[in-house]
Amino acid sequence: MGAPMPPGLRHRERPPEWAIPCPVPTCRAKAGTPCHTPTGRRLTAGSHPSRADAWLVHQTTQPAA
């Protein structure tokens, strides 16, 4: 009973594309929040495919730190 809990079970890791707002007009998810359907339900996948694509473009256009 005293075994340590794996890090993935305690706090879910957020997908990296959540760092940017969703570009889907009917979603309006802000940075750090999951995507929603037009009726307001959370997407089971967590993000729209276009949000992941926009995040990839955002990553490739940023200057190297």
C-alpha cells in the first residue's frame, strides 16, 4: 500500500499542442485547455487535428533558443 504512484497516474500530462489556442472557430479552446465540440462537449481525443498541425507549424517557425 505504501508503493509510490507513477508520475503519469497522479497528474495527467497535457498534450504539447495545448500550448496554443485552438484555431477551430467553433471550438474556441484557450491555451492550456482541451478542445470542445460545437455543443460544448470535450473531445475524447483532447485536440482537433488542426490544433496539432498549428502547433507543429508554430514549433518550426520559432527561432532556436
